[in-house]
Amino acid sequence: QSALTQPPSASGSPGQSVTISCTGTSSDIGTYNYVSWFQHHPGKAPKLIIFEVNQRPSGVSHRFSGDKSGNTASLTVSGLQAEDEADYYCLSYEGTINVFGTGTRLTVL
Amino acid sequence: QVQLQESGPGLVKPSGTLSLTCAVSGASMGTENWWTWVRQAPGKGLEWIGEIFHSGTTNFNPSLEGRMTMSLDRSKGRFSLTLTSVTAADTAVYFCARARTRYDSGALDYWGPGALVTVS
């Protein structure tokens, strides 16, 4: 079990869109549609923003969207706002366990 | 409103045992949810530790299996984590969380605020 691969950092200006990738294998993302994304502001609890690849929990902004192609999942944040600056983690099911991605720090310029 | 709260010693000696409890309020632990532990070591990313189903079925991170046990007390509305033979590498903020359904155990919709455990 190895962590899913995410870029360490991403950035964009207010109003722009940014996409964060999450690369796994055929044993996790490639097989299961159980990919979640979390927003984590340091010092706080992580927040679920996407589940089952592209589903948004109630109350989560429509500016967050998810997708998957092959062994790679992606999170797109549209209309960037200052409050979106945080760490983002993907999480995928692997058959019996779950594994997080390495995390991406999103900076709003 | 579902709320989770971690509790336990903030300091554990090397080779000792780390024990944490997560108190759950606003939700029945008899429903079909997975209850999960996640940790974050200083300066590192999130790490999935393990989960327990309402029936008592558990799944653990293979890197920790052998040192971990989890238990659940539905009548008291809490679940627990025990990690033995701890080292400095186990120093982390430990979060408890609930998965929104039994089918997607990674969709963790409610979290505790986290508890810092230092091994020293």
C-alpha cells in the first residue's frame, strides 16, 4: 500500500480555475469509484468536499468538482477564492483499506 | 448534529502504548457506518490508520497491523484505538471520523477536532 501521488503544490489567481491530480494504480483508483477529496486548513479538521469521484456533500460549493480517468482522479476548483487556500488530499478505496494521497498545497495568489 | 471528540494522554513514552477514545454524539453507532482513525505527523500528510464497522469488523493500515487494535462500544457511543510499541514516528495529531455510508468507507463526513499525541 503506497500513498497516491499528488503534486506538492498548485496555485492560481482569484477567479481562475485550478485542477489537482491524484494518481494511483489499477488496484485502487483504476478499479473503484470510491475516491474522496478533502480540504484541510492547518489546525482544523479535514472537510469532505467530494465523494464517489464526483459527488458533492450537501453544503459544499459547486465550485468544487471531481472526475476520474483510468488510474488518475482529479479535483477542479473553479472561481478561486482566498478561502480556498488550503491543503487538499485525495483518498481511494483499495479493496479492503483506504489510502490517502500525498497532499497538495493550494495557494491563491 | 453529529459530533466526534478524541480524548487520551497527550504524552506516551517510547515502547509504551498509545490509547485514544472517540466519543460520538448526535448519531447512533448501531447504524451501518464505518468509524475511522486518521493521523497527521508534524509536517506530513494525512495517513489512514484503520476503521471499525458497527458489527466490530476492522480493517487496518498494513504498515501498522500487528501493533493496532480497535474496539467499539455502541452503548456508550464511543470507539477506541490502541497502538503498542510506539516510537517517535507515531507522534502525530490523531483524528477520529465517520464514513457517511457502509459502501464508501472513505467518504468521511464528520471529524473530531484532533488530538496531539507526542511520543517522548
